[in-house]
Amino acid sequence: MSEKDVVLTPSYRVPDGSAISNKPSHLLVIEDENEMVRLFISIELPDMKNVSCIQAKGFFTGSSEEEVKAHFSELIAKEDKKNFVEIYVPWVRVVVIQNLVFRAK
């Protein structure tokens, strides 16, 4: 190295084996035709451009809403890929959509 070379060291490194995604996961709370609430974990931002329905890719979970919010990464990693589906849900059935990645500072 010459006198003008500068060595930069990373101040933060993503741990080995960590999943890196720029697609934030979302929790969709959906009311079915029997007015029962079902939880759907979307693995990317749901498509909300359609005026009659929302399109999402992910899976339904039997976990509680609190457990999903606290451990969504583990739930996604452990879920069998055969259970991942693409759904179209009428807007009238969507109770709430929550970004699971966002944390206020």
C-alpha cells in the first residue's frame, strides 16, 4: 500500500446466513365469508392498485397477531414453500394491513 491508500472497514455487517430482502413483509387481517378473521403474512408489498381487490403473495397462519408481529421472520423461514400462495381479496374483506418491518425511531 502506498501512503495515500485508505483502508475502509465496515462498521456493520449482516450476519452470515441472514435473509436479505428489500420487500417488506405485511400482515393482512382478512374477514372470510363467515366473518371469521384469518391472518395472512404477505412476503412483499401487497398490490393495492386494483379498485375491487388486493393481491398478495404469502401464506395463511394460525399464529396469533402478537406472535406474527414479534416473530414474522422466523415464521416465514420455517413455513413450507408449498403453502405459499397468491391471493386476491376483495377490499371489503380486508380489516387491516400492517407493515411488519417498519419500526418508529
